[in-house]
Amino acid sequence: MTDRLDAWGALARLREAGPLVHCITNYVAMDVTANALLAIGASPAMVHANEEVEDFVSISSALVVNIGTLSPAWVQAMERAADRAVARGTPWVLDPVGAGATAYRTRTARDLAGRHPSVIRGNASEILSLAGEVGGTRGVDSTRGAGEASGVARELARGLGSVVAVTGQVDYVTDGRRSLAVEHGHPMMTRVTALGCALAGITGAFLAVEPEPLRAAAYALALFGLAGEMAATGAIGPGTLRVRIVDALHVLDTLPQREIRIHEV
Amino acid sequence: MTDRLDAWGALARLREAGPLVHCITNYVAMDVTANALLAIGASPAMVHANEEVEDFVSISSALVVNIGTLSPAWVQAMERAADRAVARGTPWVLDPVGAGATAYRTRTARDLAGRHPSVIRGNASEILSLAGEVGGTRGVDSTRGAGEASGVARELARGLGSVVAVTGQVDYVTDGRRSLAVEHGHPMMTRVTALGCALAGITGAFLAVEPEPLRAAAYALALFGLAGEMAATGAIGPGTLRVRIVDALHVLDTLPQREIRIHEV
Amino acid sequence: MTDRLDAWGALARLREAGPLVHCITNYVAMDVTANALLAIGASPAMVHANEEVEDFVSISSALVVNIGTLSPAWVQAMERAADRAVARGTPWVLDPVGAGATAYRTRTARDLAGRHPSVIRGNASEILSLAGEVGGTRGVDSTRGAGEASGVARELARGLGSVVAVTGQVDYVTDGRRSLAVEHGHPMMTRVTALGCALAGITGAFLAVEPEPLRAAAYALALFGLAGEMAATGAIGPGTLRVRIVDALHVLDTLPQREIRIHEV
């Protein structure tokens, strides 16, 4: 399959389509997610009111749900939006931020995971928590490597019928049958808040133009990671890195194309 | 009238006054709006609780209402704040983000538009939607040019008794009798989230020092657009652009003054 | 006491520990607070739901409560979180943003101040307002110098049993018996939104590794101010300044150590 992977082609389609991506995401992530989506060529909208989420899903090409700063009214909107997305055949991404840290968060994440997301993106601790394993989440950061979670991710993907992406030093993405490893990114990215959330947004944008969720997720992981690598070159610290990642997403395909490191595992 | 327009003089008064601008705006826009207002010399405050919005309007020099991430409690606060502003003679700006995208959003925008805002700032689709035309909004982005909406804007301004500003490649601002075109800005600004919202904030700051809303809106459009032009020079992408716009607002009047392109239409 | 102050040693312990800092802060401040905390080596989490704040405090090393964009459900969560923190012996910081501006805000700030925060950080107007003095707050900015509030801060600290930090051109921090002046920072920092809020976050991170709140607050004030000075060198405006402050926090202790200007008063 990998020989037919074409991240650059998908990016070109994304730029051409400029898909409307409906995000119900956390307060911290909204700004950087919107800017990352605009930079890569999508049209983001942050819409969370129960009074309009279903209507908004209906005009969107993808939905992204992120529980980072959840509360009951927002969770209700997430559920409604997810159900509407599934009913319409609109792809949707779940980012179960901090699953495992509190009972409320874990319960909400599992409930949403059961509503047929196209892709679930989390760090190792979050994915392990979704799969019922206890421990490993420390606030919203993972204490486990992505590799530790790759077997569990495969089972989880099979059980839920969703693609599961585990991000870490190497990212794993699996649909339960096939698994891909994506080797992009830079360690300093972990010192910028909400980049994982922005990546979930970018995954939504790729789902809008790539019907196979496994591929869409791998493309998002690879190109977002590549933008991070480009941005990190010469960056003094995470302030500069964040600015340059948005710049890099904007110019990604105008530079000599770098090698995309996705391989089957 | 244009020969008496003096954007630089108004900016000097703004810097001198440092007006308190009360913003009830969306989650995505809060950060860049606050930073843009601070950079231009105003004192922004984001206050939305029903328990205090009326008190806060009463100590502010202008109010800015933006429905980007609306929900019922916030809409109620917007209504109260707007009514209090009108009762006190405090100028206020309405930014009807995404009007036309959902019924809830359109209804809310129209309700607020009927509460005597000093200035309504929107893209072409939002303004057309306020005027009762159907279609043209795609999420929170416009699918129509500002020029298409200029006639409708004039009627809307006349009907509501508000100044209407339609932003696009060229911006139009009208009080229903006179209309001005403002030719500033840069295409890359559309790839940075919430700059239109920040502009609405800046419009509030100018309303605090310029009693005629038509002029205040034109000054805000021109100088914010000019800051965007300055910022775009040499910017690699929208990450850098955003940072530099805030810088440009800070130094705008310390550099040799550029020509302000506002003309009657 | 000052001869035993060791800000750099505390920073080294912070980097080593990477403490989880639970923030219930305002919408404007979340992004820059999270990025500042990540840059200095802490692990921030923004969690506000009544359904989980107590659980989250229980796994955190410090709590930071900031009332910038308060509303009833959030205030309830702040109270619960603060009480749980005190019950567990977890240090917590109160940032009474805009106390004095409205009755609701002043009432909330005073209620929280009575719940035994380890450190209260505010500008002069906010501290005077907490102490029952009327006037001086203008929106969320102070119209009073920190020096004016230093006597009141000392009495307030004694009365509440909390350390009180008053930020301004020179910062004062007192536990009611001893008082320190911290001479760091740069005037342009007042033109970047939410830096005071980010400082409150950083104070929480130092409280996690320094048991004496007076020292923790002084270290946070000094090192955050120092990062601001480093960032201001050559910065065109507040856009660049903000990016560079995050960078500076990241590299602060990799550069030749500058003198820390803390002295008893």
C-alpha cells in the first residue's frame, strides 16, 4: 500500500478544495488550530452551540471534536455533532485530550469513541485509557511511548471500526488490519501547547479530500510533522517554533519536496 | 468630505486617550483582538458574564460585540450590553460572524443589528445575510466580493441607522447616504484567523475618539489594512504576518506616514 | 534572607520536576499561559468543569485561579478547586483580574482571596480593591503604581495569611512580615495581553518546587521579568516581544546567568 501513498497529491487536492472544517475544540487550541488550518488551505470554523452544531455539521466537509476543555453543554454539542456527521457520512476526528486523567474525562472520551469517529488521534496514554488500561496519563501529557500503545491501538481500531493514530516520537496509525509508522516531527514541538490539537484539525482537512481514513491520518501526521521539522531549523525556542510552523504549513509545497517517511509496520 | 478625513489625527487622539474598549467576542479572536488593541494604544477588556456586562459597559468608552462562538448565555449578555451602550450613548460595533451559515446565527445577528449598533462590520456574505438575502456564506468565510454587497449595504445602513462596513479586497463603508471605499490590506491577511474580528475591535477604539461612525470605521479599516501591508512585506507566511501586524500597529505612526487611500464612491 | 535566595536553583528544580500545573484561567490568557509554562519546563493543563476540577487538583502540583473572564459556573469551579487544593496542601495562586471594576468581580475576588491562596498576584488597583479601597481600577489595567499599594499589600497579606505580589514597574511581594522588591521587566510588556496572567501561572510552577511562597513568588517575578528584558532587546513591537518571551523562558538558564535583582524593603 505504501507505494501508492501520495501525501503531496492529497495536499494539492486540499489546497484546491479549501474544505470547511467544523471544529468543536478546546479554548487553548482554537487559535493555533484555526491558523494551522488556514495555512494549509482549509476553511476552519469554531462552532459549539447546541442550537446550531447540527446545522453547521451539515454544511461542513469534516468535523473535529476535541475534549481538552470539556463541560456538560459542550459534551452534548459534541455528541450531537458527531451523530449528525455519521448520519450524513461526513468524516470526523476525535481528539480525546487527557483521557485517563479524571473519571469525567475518560467517560466522555469513551462515549465519543463509540460514536464511530473516522479517526481517533491521541498520545499513548490517552489511547491506552480509551482501551481500558489504567494509568499513564499525567494531566494532558503522556508518560508512555507511542510504541507501547501500538498493539492496543490496533485492537482498539478493530473494535471501534475507527482509524487510531498514536502520536509520539514515531507516530503509529492503524485501521486494525494495516498499520503505518510515520517518522516526522521535532522534539521541541512538545513544548508548544495544542500542536496535537492542531494536528487533529489538519487530519479533518485531509479526511475531506482523502476517502480512506488511514491515508488521511498518515498524510496529516507526515506533513504536519514535516512542517515542524522545517520550523525547528534555527528556532531559538517554542515561541518562534509556533510561528514558523504556521508559516511552514503555508509554503510546504512551494519548496523542493522532501521525502515523506511513512512505512508499513 | 474626504478632504477632511484625518486618520493620523484620529490615531494620535486614540494613543492619547487610551480608551477602555469592552469586547464580548469569540474565543478564537480574543487573543489577537486584545493584542491589536493594546498595540494601537487602547485598553481592551473581555467581559461576558450577565452578572457584570452592564456595569462594565458603563465604565467603557466603546463596546464590541462579535458572535463568532455564540451560545445562549453569551447572546443574552450581548443584548444587555448593547442596550446599555445605547442607553448611555456609548458607541458599539457589531461583528455578525457567520451570519447566514445557520438559522440560529442569522437570527441572532439580525436581532443584534436591530439594537442600533454604531457600526456593523462584516464580509459580503454576512452583510447580504443581514439584509435578508439567502446564500453566500460558507462557514465564516464569504463567497461574495465586497463590491456585490455595496448597494445592499447602503440600504441596510439607511434602514438600521447604522454605519455598515463591508470588508473585502476593497472595503466599503457607508452610512446610507455617503459611501467610502478603503483600499488597504493584503491578500495574505485572509489566511490569518480572526483579523476581521480584531479590526472590529480597532473600530471600537476609533469610535471612542471620533464621534462620526463613518469616519471612525474608515480610519480603522485604513490603518489596520496599512498595518497588514507593512507586515506582509517580507513575511514568509501567515504565522509571521500575524506577529508583524501587532508590531506594525505599535509603530504605525512612528514611521514616515504613508498615503491613506480612502475615497468617496 | 536575600542572601539565601536562589532563583536559578529553583529554576533547575522546576525543569527537573516538570510539575503539573492546573490552571482555571481566562480565555485570553490560556494560550500564552500554557506556552509560558511549557517553555519554563512545567506541564500545564486548563481544566474548568465542575465535574472534574476536584479530581484534577488532586493529581496536580499547583493550582492557578484567574478570574479574568469569570461567569457563575466557572466561579463555582474555582471555589471547589481552591478548597480542594487547601484540603490537600496543594499550593495555589489567585489572580484577581479586574477586581474593583465591577461589583461582581470584586465580590468574587474577595471570596476567593478568603480561601487561603498561597499567593495573590495583582496590579496595584486590584490589590487595593481586595483590601477594600475604592477606585483605581480602570477595566483590567491599574491606574495606581505598585509602590502605592505596598503598605496595603503587607496588611492584606497579614490578614489573609497569603503572600501578596503587587506587580508594576517595580514589583513588591510580601508575606506580611518580610517584603521583597523585584526589579525586572520591561515597559513594553504592558502592551502584550495576559502576561500578568502568564506570570501567575509561572508562580504556580515555582510553588510546586519551592515550599516558601514568598520565595516562589519572587523567583517567578524575577525570572519572568528577566525573560521580558531579554525578549525586549531589539523587539520592534509587542507582537515580536510575546514570541520572544516564550523563547527566552525556554533558554533562560542556558545563557550566561544575569544578576537577579531582588532585595528586601
